[in-house]
Amino acid sequence: MDLLNIFVKWAFVENMVLAYFLGMCSYLAVSKTVKTAFGLGLAVIFVLAITAPVNYLIRQYVLVEGALSWIHPSLATVDLTFLQLIIFIAVIASMVQLVEMIIEKASPALYNSLGIFLPLITVNCSILGGSLFMVQKEYNLIESSVFGVGAGFGFFLAIIAIAAIREKIRYSHVPAPLRGLGIAFIITGLMGIAFMSFMGIKL
Amino acid sequence: MSKLAKKLEEYGKSIKDKKVLHTVFDGFFTFLFAPKSVTSGQGVHIRDGMDLKRTMVHVVLALQFCLLFGMYNIGHQHYAAFGMYPGVFDAFFTKFFYGLFQLLPIIVVAHVVGLGIEFFFAAKKGHAIEEGFLVTGMLIPLIMPPAIPLWMVAVATAFAVILGKEAFGGTGMNILNIALLTRVFIFFAYPTDISGDVCWVSYDYNLLHDIFGLSTASAGFANVVDGFSGATPLALAAKGGWEAVVANFSVSDMFWGWIPGSVGEMSKPAVLLGAGMLIAMGVASWRIMLSMVLGAAFMGAILNAFATDPTSFIAVPFYYHFVMGSFFFAMAFMATDPVTASQTNTGKLIYGFMIGVIGIIVRVLNPAYPEGWMLAILFMNVFAPLIDHYIYQANIKRRLARNHG
């Protein structure tokens, strides 16, 4: 029940995009069609689901104070937490590289339409934010895996929903100054209101 | 009548070059008279007087039952709070006029603000005025608590119409239901005025007391009677389950609507009459309504199966979920909004079903909110284009397979 709670919480209640407004760059740039948004959403789920538990393990067995004592007892006082950000980014970058290779092999069309935004997942703040939230909330290994999948699923839902809306409003007479990103920001805000329906839910 | 119409038409032509004046004139003219510009016998166009305005007027007509009942119920609850006229039909006209004077300002404010913004944008764009606001303006008062401050109605209506509709290009382009956006704005911005136990009954004196000198006559009931809380059945159910509800309200009271709550949503017969009218006239989709009922019953039954403690909200039998709160009102008038709902037939079934499921989840499992339909419908409005997208894709795939298979 706790795990389901974590999943629902990060997919709906504390949605990375609509509650924390993290990862806006790729969210706004790749949401013009549902097809590419779907691909990017899956990539983000994959990367988040891998990086959160991997970063947990690295933090737990390398970075925190006394973590290195499994190598030699004399290392028990070493505290490498200051390396946390760099290590996290390095793990994320390598994971994104992996995803990029998979997508290029599996679906060249999607690879081309995602373009530069695929490697840019590396600096997508929702991924790094995911790892940092995992630290902040003190999740254990299983919890952080579920958290990664949940947060990724939340991003996926948000990006395909806004992509469908943006496809639909392509034929609307949106006032000229708001066309493009302006209306996308307004839609994001309205979606944030709609996602508040799950705020406070506890299973 | 036709003479008048002709004269007005000539007047309309004479002011064609004055932009603002002509938009306003055109708006009122096509509202009062059926437009003459119909397509001729040739061609495949629709030859019917049914335009957007007539569709809107049908919905407004269907809302009148709720409106009239809502007015009366405001008065009934007001006097019940002070222990006067306990019978449902005692002092019929006093109650009705009390409700009328309580509700009329809300209706006027919603219309003046909403239509004013609409007129302004239409004139700016040089378009004809789109009467999309007529239904919204009638729905807004019906989903407000009876004692809502008027400035809140004005601010929220302005927010919803400008950001929810005009930013997207006007009537028919919005992605979220405007009336619900108005309510949700108040709900998150001024929560104390639209949730809790106090706001659902109007305790104030209003115009009626001043005009007819009733304020002197009502000096005797300055105090609310003991034991009257003004809590809605849903608030009671959240605290003590079904037993707490029936301890305060009988099922027939809840069905007929003699309970505190938002103005228009209480009386199930009035709402169902309006819903029947909409279905009969082909304005609203029966698919959405039917699937929404199924979705709510399905989720309610699942929660019942998991219930262990009979006094918890989860244990409230699923068929009683329909008589509490605003399920039918949301189903008939909110979920079926043709603009924000799914456009495809299969999509409508999925859309309605998901609203039913999510609405019950929010209502029962979310302690932060007493009622779920407003947020469930907004949530599914966001996903309606996505549902449509995948149904289009599936159709395209099926046809390709059929033709090239």
C-alpha cells in the first residue's frame, strides 16, 4: 500500500511538471505532436526508473559518511556527499546515452523527430530533481524504484496530454501574441489546476 | 414583429461601419430573431434554423427547473436554519422571494462580467458576438453556494472567461469547462467561502427584508436553532459514514433536494427532467451520461468491497452516492459540454466512465475535498483530446488495414 501511495503521489499529486514545474524545457519544446511526446515520455520514464535506484545505491554505498567502510575500516570517516551532484549527473548522462542508442536502433524516425531534446534529457531538471527528491524523502531501494517509475509516468501523462491539446488548438483562433509558447504556458497552468484533484489523497 | 425586425435590420445596415456598435447590435438581433441567412435548396448544406444560439437556449431552458427549485430551496434552508416554517411548503412565497433576491444578484453579476468581457473581445476582434456565455452565465450561479460574496463571482468569472476561453480564441475553443473553471478558481483561492459547513445556507437578511419590513418581524429568530449545522450530506458521510447521513437527512429529502448545498444541484427530479430534455432535443450526449453513471457505480461497488468499518465513507453503499451531492447535475450539464468533452462516440464512453471513477475516488478517498465531480470533470477535460487522438489513430489504422490488407 505504501508503494502504491508513492506511485500515485508522484504521478498525480506531486507531478514533476504540473506541481513543481520541473523539466519545462523539453516539456514545452517536444509537445507539438502526440507521437514525439509519447516517445520522449517513454524515454523519461525509462531514465527516471533507472537513475533513481542506481543513484540510491551509489549514494548509499559510496557517497554518504561511512559508506566506504565495506572496503576498509579505515575509510569509515570519509564523507563524499559533496560529490553527490556530479555523480548523479554522470549517472544520468550515461543512462541517457544508453536510451539514445536504443532509440536510434529501434526507431530512427522517432530519433530524428526528438532531435537535440533526447541528449538534453541529461540536463532535464525533472531527472536530476528526481534523484534529489529521492535523497530528500529518504526512500529505500524499492521505494526509490517505484518513485522513479511514478514520477516518470507523471511526466509522460502530462506531456502527452498537452501534446494532444496543442494538436487540437492548432485550428483555434488563439490571439496572435499568445500563439505558440504563450498559450502552452496557459494550458500548463490550467492543467495544474485540474491535477490538483488528487491533492491530499492517501490510500 | 416582422415589421420591427425589418426596421431593426435596416438600422443594423446603417451602422455596419461602426465596429463596436455593430457587433453589439448583431449579437442582440440574432438572439431575438432567427437569422434569415439560410442556405438555399441547392447544395448539401444543413437547412435548419438550429444555430449555436438556439442550442445554447435549449440548455438554458433545461436549466430552469434547477434554477426555480434552487431559489425556493435557498429560502427553505434559510428559514429552516432559524427554526421557522419547518414544513416544506409553509410560507411558499416568502421562501421563494427570499431565494430570488439571494440568487438574482449572482446571476446578474455573472452575466454582466462574462458578457461584458465577451462583448469587448468580440468588438476588438471585429467578430460577431458568440453567445457561448449564455449557458455558462446560467451555470455559474447554480454551482455557487447561496451566500457567496458577489465580488468573488465577478473575479472568478473574469478569470475563467479571459484565461479559459478568450485566450484560446473564444467560444468553442476552450479546453476546460468555463463554469467549472470559475468554481475551481474560488475553490482554491477562497476556500473558506465555498467549502466547510457554514457556507451552504444563507443566513443573511437580504433585500426582501428591507423592502417588506421583514427585518423587524424576524427579530425573533436572530439565533440559529440548536442542532442546525448546515453541513451537507457529503460532509457528514466523510465524518461518520452513511449512519451519520441518515441521522440528519432522510433519503427522500436528499432525492427531492431539501438539503443545504450549492444552488442548483440539489433536486434530483429537477436535474433529471433537464437531462431528459437535453437528451430528447439531441443537445447532450446520452453516451457520456450513461457511462458516467456506470463508472461511478463501478468504483463505488469496488470501494464497498474493500470496506471493513461500516461507519466509514468507503462503506456507503454505491447506490446512495447518487442521491448525495451533485452527481446528476455534473452528469447532465457539466460533463456533456460538447466543447470540452470527447468528440468521438467511443471516446465519449471512455470519457464519461473515467469521470465516474475519478469522481468517486476524489469524493471518497480524498479527505481534502468533499465533492469530486468538479475536479474529476476538469481532469478528464485535460485528457479528452488525448482520448480522441488515439481513437482517430485506431480508426485510421483499421481503415488502412481494411483497404490495403
